[in-house]
Amino acid sequence: MSKIQSIKSWFKILAWTSSPNFGACHTILSYNDFEKQYYCSDDIQQLEDNIIQSLKDGNTSCIKFMGTPGCGKTSFLYHLWKKSCNDPSSVIGNYTFFIFHANRAEHKSDEYIEIIRLNIIKAWEQYYDECDLSDTYRRINNQNISKKEKLNLLTDFFKSHRSDFCKTLVVIIDDIDLLEDKMAFKIASAVKKDLELASVILWVSIRPNTFRHYCAETKKFFNEFFPVVYTYPPVSLYKIISHRISLVSGEEYKNPFSETLCDEILSLLFEGNKREALANLKAILENTLPKNIRTSDSEEFIKNYIEQSAINTFITNETIPNIHDPYFRSIINYPLPYDIIQICLNSKDKYIILGALNEIATQRSKRSPILSEIEREIRIRESDLDFSIQKLCDANVLLKEGKNHVSLTDPGMILAKYSARKHYNEKCKQLLRNIDINETYWAYHNQQINYDIVVDTYLSWRISRNLP
């Protein structure tokens, strides 16, 4: 059965008329359709109210709009823009919002200046049009002059006819955090230079983690010229998809996605990125056939079924890695990466991890009946540990914290949880190539290890010998 047939086969069971929106909603052109799809939580509404109150009070300070990747910043900005266009009697209707996607201006040469000027001209066009001055804009724009000269004329007319403009222009620099540090600085400063007007408001949308890693000069620039900070609040993925499902459903519809799957598992896997999480909800439903599920089965039963089946999609799509892939280890016959992530639930210290690994290696060897005496003498070298740690870091499972400490990332925590389950290991084994199936490896792996006791015992041994 194809994927399209698979998701369609759920419609009758769930009382859906069609598939809900599993993507971004800011690309929807119709204002009414956009507003139907856009989930506005109480926290988002409070953020909107605070921003509108600030505008109402005449606060024209430039804003840093902070939020994690895929959390919904861009959709919120489009929400404000669309609302300003379609609700002229409201406070926000007194503003023209222009969203400039800064990553489109990235260029190695100075060509980025021309792209920026072209977008600022578009911002003026939108502004002039919303202030019923489109004829004036066309008269200036039709002149055979450079972009810089057009900008000067548009700016000069605005300055000398300020009372003719019934709105205030807000230019928002979005997606700037997709650029390297120096380019982000260049683009933001170029936009500011070409819009050096007290009555034009500038906002910048940026990720906190990106901002933290800027150099001192870039960070100082954004702090100085965008002093007011608004942080986009966390939003429940479960409530977003529940809202969208309700738009394509009958009265007694069912939501197949549990709060645990949405707001715990997927939230950790994608570190709050709703865009990726929504796409994975769609993939889970496409890849999970209803089998013997009936229309009479309860919503809770279906939620549990989907939650348990999600692991198949996570492994197949490499949302979480196949920890048994030889890619992650330098000792071909031994499950070193698996042991590392389990130990990391109890310790971050590299040398405690190494000591515990060798104690586990001894236990595995003694319990594996098919292993020869030579194979029982396995020892974990520091170089083997370093190899696997680096591969796990590359897969965003581990994070190095200084020279001798590592920790599990949020996706690593999910991997540690799932990889201890029989179904995960069976699915991973199915996806391995035949040449990667190693019976000695599985003989080692299949021995049960109590990682808590191993780490505690090793720590006690170190303490008794006054080791750091």
C-alpha cells in the first residue's frame, strides 16, 4: 500500500474529511484560511497584546524578537502583518509590516547591498500603497535611476510629506540567524543605514542560541540598535495539531496523536522545532497502517498504537540513529556506542565512562556462551571511546562539555530510552545490511547489564582509592 493510500485509510477511522495541515501556515495566502489554521495560545495572545500596547503607547524602539528554530516566530510575524492588512480599524491596522527574509540577500560580493535595496524599495511600495500614495510611488519608481537614488527620492518624499502617510512602517528582518556572524552584521547594518528614520520601526527575528555565539562586535550591534527584547513563548505541539485536526473533521473525530508523543518525545527529538515535529507527525501516520483498528476503537487506544509505532518512523527516517550501525564504532564486534549512551544517563565524566565500559565488557564476556576465550579478553581503549563519542556527537546524540566531559542531548535522551527496548533493536537489525550483521556483536549486546549498579560500583571504587 502506498503512503497516500495509507494516510487515506485513516480518514474513516478518525472521522476526518481530509488530511490536516502538517506544515507551516504563514504561506497561506487567504487571510481567513490563515487565521483558521493559526493556533493562537493564551501566551501568544498575551505576547501580541503586549506588542500592540507598546505600539499604541508610541514606543518606536527597535525590537529583537527571540525564539528557538521552528518555534513559530515567522508565522506569528505573518499573523501580525496579515491582521494589519485586514483589520484597519484596530491599533495594529495603523501599521504597515514588511517582512524581509535576510537569507535571500546572502552573497559573497557586495551584491547583497543591491538585494537589500531592492527589498527596501518593495517595503516602500507596500507602505505607499497602504497609505493611498501608490501613484507617487510609481512616479518615482519608473524613473531610470539607480536603486540608491530611488531610495533617496522615496525617503525624501516621506520626510517632506509625513502628514500624508496615515500609517507607520515596520520593517522586520527575518531568517538572519541562517547566516554567518559577519554576514548577519553586514545585512542588518545595511538595512538600518538605508532606513535611518526615527519614524520607521525596525525589528529583527533571531534565535537565542545563534545570538549567544555571535562575536562581541555583532552582539554589541544588535544589543545597541535592537534594545527591546520579546521572547516567543513555548507552544504545545499537541494543541497545534489538535486545532488543525478539528478543521478537517466530523463532530465525533479522533486525534491519533497523544500529548506524550507530541509534547515530550517529539519536543525533545526536535528541541522545540514545531516545523520538523509536524512533518514527523505526518510521516508517522503515513508509515503506520491501521491494520485491525476499527472505527469503534477508542481514541485512547489509537493514541497508544500510534505512539508505540512511531519508533519505526524515527529509525527509518533517521530521526534517531540506528545505534547498531558499524558507523558508530571502531570495535566492530562490540556494542560500545550503545553502552556509552546508557552510561551517560549516570555520568558525564569521560574517565568514569571508560572505567565503567571496561567493567561492562568483563560482564558481557563472562555471560556470552558462544564467545571463545580470546574474544572474552576484550578491553575498551580510550581511542575507541573517543571515536564513538565523536560519531555520537556528529549525530547530535552527545554533546562535549569541555575536554573530559560529555552529556546526552535531548535527542540522545530519547535514544537512550528507546534503544533499551526489544522492538528498537529488532527494527535496527532489519535495516542493517547483511554484511553488517555480526553474531559476535549481538552475543555481546544481548547480555543484560544494570548500568546504575556498574557506575555506582565504579564510583565507589574510585572514591575508596582517593581517585578524582
